[in-house]
Amino acid sequence: MSALPVYRWRLAPEGLATRRQLRALGLRPGGAPVVAQLERPRRRRGPLVAYLYRVDTAVPVRPMTPAKRAALAKANAARQMCPECGQDAGYRIPPTLGMCGPCAYPDAA
């Protein structure tokens, strides 16, 4: 098994892209293998690695179906409901907090 080529940050050749870059182009890897790695230097914890895929073998992103859109809307609505007071917070409640701001910090109000 051969090792993948490793490119430094911003020095990858044309025709290779990360998953996010493919998504911005309306593409996805579609089961294609990883062809290279991209290393971004970090000061304390070692390099950050991103996998690169060939753009010419990428396939279009699947369209959003009405059922999938409805399920996503339902999941997002559930993330806005406070489990303490049962009210809609109007924003996505952070998982680290676990409740809306007024319930988490009652003295601040």
C-alpha cells in the first residue's frame, strides 16, 4: 500500500479539493478514494490534516427531497425548545448549556 502524497497549506495542485471545497462547487466525492492530504500547520498540537479528492471524478450533490427538508425543519425546531421551561427560545440552544439563557442564568434577568 503506497502512502498518500502530502501537500502543504495552499500548495495543492489544481484539480484537487477538500470536501468543503467540493460542496461549494455543488459536488461530493461520491465514493471516490482520497488521493492526497493537505497539511495546515498549527503551533501547539501538530498539523491539521484535510483529505483531498479529484474534482473531475466528483459527482453532483443529491437534491433535497421534501421529506428530508421537513425532517430537517422538525429537528431544528426541536433544538430551539428549552427542556426546562418548554418555551421556544428563538435560537438553537447550545448543547453545552442545555437550556435557554433565562433558565440557565435566572439572576441575570
